[in-house]
Amino acid sequence: MVQFQILYWIAMNVIGFCLMYADKEKAKKGQYRISEKSLWTVSILGGASGSFIALKKFRHKSKHATFRIGFFLLSIIHLSIIGYVVSQ
């Protein structure tokens, strides 16, 4: 069960990272964007660390305090949960 939870967390973070990258590229091209609701949903469901890393790497949504602070705090929460699960 622990392996599944870790794989799930990794997958969600890869998805979060990729969504932030895709949204940044769409923004550069002036295309229809990925909704903020979708970005938050993936982050809440476990992809906050990947989203936060992408925020820093691509400087995407970095002016929005809600994204900077929210992704960071969600990352801490998710990492704490994963740490707890692994230690059990």
C-alpha cells in the first residue's frame, strides 16, 4: 500500500509540473489556457511539489501570492503525510 501511495504522489507531481509547463507555453503563444481551477485541483490532490518546482523553474504564476504560498504550504503538508506514511 505504501508503494502505491508513493507512486501516486510522484505521478501527481509529474502531472502538476507538466501542467504548469504547458500553461506557460500556452501563455507565451497567446493560446487558450489551462484553468487555475485545474492547476489547484492537481496540486490539492498531491501535485503541489511538482507545481511549485515548475512555478520556480518557469517563473509561471510566480506573481500570484496565492500560488506561491499555496503550492509551498501544500507541498509541506503532502511531504509530511508521505513522511508519516513511509515511517509507519
